[in-house]
Amino acid sequence: MRDVRIGIIGVGNMGFSHAKYLQNNEIEGTRLTAVLDSSPERCQWLRENLNSPIKVFCDEDSFFESDLVDAVIVATPHYNHPQMAIRAFDHGLHVLCEKPAGVYTKQVREMNEAAKKSGKVFSMMYNQRTNPLYQKLRELIQDGELGEIRRINWLITNWYRSQSYYDSGGWRATWSGEGGGVLINQCPHQLDLWQWMTGMMPSRIRAFCSFGKYRDIEVEDDVTAYAEYENGATAVFITTTGEAPGTNRLEISGDRGKVVVENEKMDFFRLRIPEPEFNKGYRGGFGSPECWKVDVPVKGKETAHRGITQNFVNSILKGTPLLAPGVDGIRGLTLSNAMQLSTWVDGWVDLPIDEELYYKHLKEKIAKSTVEKDTKSVTLDVEGTY
Amino acid sequence: MRDVRIGIIGVGNMGFSHAKYLQNNEIEGTRLTAVLDSSPERCQWLRENLNSPIKVFCDEDSFFESDLVDAVIVATPHYNHPQMAIRAFDHGLHVLCEKPAGVYTKQVREMNEAAKKSGKVFSMMYNQRTNPLYQKLRELIQDGELGEIRRINWLITNWYRSQSYYDSGGWRATWSGEGGGVLINQCPHQLDLWQWMTGMMPSRIRAFCSFGKYRDIEVEDDVTAYAEYENGATAVFITTTGEAPGTNRLEISGDRGKVVVENEKMDFFRLRIPEPEFNKGYRGGFGSPECWKVDVPVKGKETAHRGITQNFVNSILKGTPLLAPGVDGIRGLTLSNAMQLSTWVDGWVDLPIDEELYYKHLKEKIAKSTVEKDTKSVTLDVEGTY
């Protein structure tokens, strides 16, 4: 079977980190053949820093007409993800898209439609789906070990970003450049894991975003969101880039117990009999169901970006099921859009969201933006980030 | 110095637990001389079960005119707390009031005014203020060790109550009997600790209460509340009586670090330099402030109800400062009232709340109540509850 020839579109911080492991042949069945970046300075730098057979394109048309690639990794700024993916599908290419899927669900829906029409392999770079802890938690939930989900509480406040981070790129943390802040840049993984592990999307959301609360930016850097589900479950999602040391603690409780994931460890508290059953039979007043703390074996290693890229390649070559199908991207983005929209309208947002209304508000934010940023971009080392 | 002669008004579950340690002479400088309960059956039972010199009154007027008491502990159903306390102040008696201070802030404000006018000692039974963990956390905050408070997150979902609990008393979990559910009965301690430890009250609250979600009751048994403060801090308070095993985890973060209290243990994460200072000087992109995990010595023992009662007696005899001044009771109740009101109006509630509006809504709930409860009361063992 012929190797999959991969091209990377957008070779900034994340794109270059993909280029490094690909040109080192760390992914089986594939090789990096071309990259595309719109910045001439960046292209020059790439020509000097990538291995010699890799072709560097600065022009989009030439890249797509080169016939050098079978598949692309889209790692441009977020707004361009759907547009680049759609163009790739139109050229019969498979697509692995960096998170987020896009900035507004309208464009992502169009991307999903193009993917479907093309019949090509379409994956999202949701590398945290390779974390065995979250895989195990998903398995417990899907198998009913937690029973009916009642409450989800995710405190994910360890996305610390200094002002120097925001100042490192002209597109960062602007309405026109990113279309959001912590929700669109840092949290797409958690927003995805939240819906992926539970298999549920809220019926409505009420959220409270603060914009430029801790940093000199115009987008949200602090969010508290409350969500309700059709089955009566509720959820709270709290995030910020302004807090140190921050916390990453996920608690999911159901009528058969609860799971807490914190400090890369899972604690499972299992009720001996389901709570509703206990409640039905109990006559003693202050008692509560017997609870067992259970050690659940969690096996395997987080394969991260490489794992998702390998899975994408395997899917192209052997039809391996995708860990993160591309069409899933709209779900996490819907949560993100709903949280911003709820803040803007200062009220409830029902799901699925009104995509035109969201887009109208977003365009207004872009039009009213007064950000005048130093456009000098600094390349940051993304080792240790997601 | 003469012993303080104490009377207990309302000798149900809690009242009797106070009677037990008082008649066992576990509190210095005081003795239990009389009790008052409006139920003839209960009075008969009390005559048979209390030590002989303690006089049992079934009639309010006789109790207050007996001249047998210098101070009272009010442990009636919540609605009657202010009314009983006001009557006691009018008779020149000191008052130790069970939580909550009352059901609606209007009546509690009147109680506070009567207390002030009387000049008598007035304390709230906020026994969890005697917990050394919370005392230490308060000290850290008040001394500025956490810096400016930014976020408070209290997940207090381990108030499990079965249907049999609610069925044990006709007044339980009804609008006319209690005026609320988990907020008014189980959570007054946390609502008090929240404001007491931080020394801050929110400027506005948006809350989401569910009424009779897990139990056949008409009041709230599940609450998620979001609060905003004038200094920009935010808070989330989540509680329920329907979840098992539940969680009691409090996290407070400031610009100098964070504290987590869970499993009767405090973890203090201290930034080496305050976050705003780090942010101002840092130029490296993805870095974050150095954080030290600090072991803070927490000394002393939780003296609980006995500790508050002893402090109350000491205040009467020696002018010892109160751990829980009675006038503080309105603060936690304001939080509770605001959460219910926010749900009823489906919107923001500014603090201080509109006490007339709250009272209007409460009266409507009472008028519309369709609860027909078996009025047979069961006496529950309150050992291990608060």
C-alpha cells in the first residue's frame, strides 16, 4: 500500500509541531510532502528548517494544484479551517482539522456537508480523546456504570496565559483573528470531551463570559456556564486563562455513583444499589446509600497528536474507525458559541443554537473591534500545550 | 457570678440535642431550667425524659412570664425564629438562634432591630464557624494571604436526604412549614461560611433551583447559583439533597494562590509572586507563576454546637466576643432568598434583595401549595448532622 502523502496547511506553532514528527517519520504509512503558509517570511524560514524533499508553498492555488498530497492537516488560524477543509475536499483530499472546527457553527456545518459529499476521511485533532482516563470514563458512562447522568462539573482553570502570550501574534484574542478567547483557543478539547464522554448535548445554556477581564484583549478570558439537559441533568463549566495555579477537576455523577478526574487520576465512587432504588426502600430518615470506592484499572498511554494523526492515516489506508470523526467538531463549537451568545443576549440560549443570530453578533463584534495590535508575530514553543 | 439560666424554645430534633448536653452540664456557667414546646404530646414526652428540675412549658405566655430563664435557645421551625427571638428580647432575655435566622429577610431584619434595641446578647447557632479549617481559611483570606479574591467554587452536594426524611415531619420541605428546601434547611452553614470567610457579599446572583426534582416535595432540592462581586470576583455554589455519595469541595482562589478544602483537609497553593506582578514582567509566552504547595498548620478541634453555646454563655457572663453574632444571620439568608428569587423571576437578582418582592413570591408559593402531608411527626436522631 502506498504511503499517504501529507501536506500541512498553516505552519505556525501547531503546524510546525506536526511537521516535526511527520518529517521524523514517527507516523507509519505516511510522509510529509508539502506545506503551505501564506507568509513569505515564514515560507523562507520553512525552506531553511524543513527536510529537503518537503515542498514549501506560499501560494494556495499552487499547493492545491501540485498533486503532491493525498491528505492535509489544516492548522491555519481558526476562521480558515472550514474554508481550507472545503477546498481540500473539493480536490479529493482527506482532511485532519486542528481544533476548533471553525469559529461559528454556520461555517462548520458547511464544512461537514462538503466532507460528506466528498466521501473522504475527515478527522478532528481532538488529541485528548487519546487520554486513557477520558476513554475509560467514557466507557463507564456508555456502559451505564454511572447510571443516569445527573451532574457534570468541570473546573478547568489551569489554562494560564500571560499578556506576553497574547502579544505574540496579531491574530490572537481578537474577534477578527480568533473569534473568541479561552473558549475558542484553549477549551475546545474539554468542550469536546464533555459531549463525547457523556454522549449528551445540553438542551439549553446560560453562561457568563467576561471579556478582557485579566488581560488587555477584547475576547473572553473568564467563563462560567450552566447547562441543562433533557433528562434533567445539569452541568457547570468554568474556565479562565487568568488564574494561577488553576485547577482541572471533572466530576460526573449519576444515579449509580460518581467519578472525579483530577491530577491525572480517576476516582470512582460506586453505589452498592442505585440511588433511586435505595430511596424507594429506605425508611430511616438520615441514612444514605452504601458507597464503594473502586479502583478501576486504566491502561494505555496518551498518544496525543501523534495518536490522532496515526489514526487518521490508518483510517485512510485500512478503514480504521476514527477516534475523532470530523463531523463531531460542530458539537464542541456549539457549546462554545452558545456560551458567548448567552452572555451577549444576557439570557438562555436553546440548543441547537440559532446559527444566524450567533453569526450576526460575531460580525458586530468584529465591526466594533478597536484592537490595534502590533502585528509582529512571535513563534512560541508549543511543547507542553495542546 | 450566677449561672445563666437557659430555656429552650422548640424541643424537636435539634432542640432536644441541645437539652441533652445542657442537662448533662457540659457547658460551663449555665444550666437548663425550662423548655417550651407547643405540642402537648411532646411536652408529655419531655416531662418523662428530661431531668427533674427542668420545667416543661406547653404555653408560650407561661414560659415567658415564668422568670425561670435569662437566655433562650430558639429551635422552633424556621418561620418562628424571628418571632420567638423578638419576644425573648422584649422580655430582656439573651437569644441564641438556630439556623436559619428566619425564612425571609424582612422578618430577620426586624429581629435584628429588636436585638439591637434590647442590648442583649444575640448569637446564631453557626456551629461550623468552630471548625478550625474554616477558621484558618478565613484568617488566610482576611490577612491577605490569598490576595484579592477572584473565584469561589463550592460543590456541596453531600446533603443526601431520602424521601423518608421528608416524610418524617409535616412541616418539612413545604412552603408554609420551612419556606424552602436544601437552601433553608441544610445549607445555611455553608451560605454563612461563604460570606463569613471571604468577608464579601455578592453584588448580584443568577441561580437555577429545581423544585421537587428528586423527592416528592414542593421546595428546592437542587441548586446551581452563580454570583458576581463588585471587585470582579465570581462564585458558583452547587447543592442538592438528591445525590449520593455527593461532594463537599470548596475552592477559593485569589491573585496570590488558591485554597482547596475537601475531605476535612486544606490544601494551600501559594504563588511565589502575585499573579498580576508575574504577568506584568513576564515575556515568555506560555509560562506561569511559580507555585508552592504549602502545609499550613491547622490547630484546634471543632467544638460544634457545644462550642457556640459555650461562647454564647461566656459572652453573657464575661463579654467574650461572639463567634457568630446574631445579626450575621441575615447575610446567609439573603444569599438563599436571592437564589430562590432569581429562579422565580428567571433572571438576575441584585443585592441587597428586594425583601418585599421576595416575601410576595413566598406568600404566593404558600397560597398555591397543594401539599397534603401526613402530619404525624417522627423524631429523628440528629447525631452526625448539623
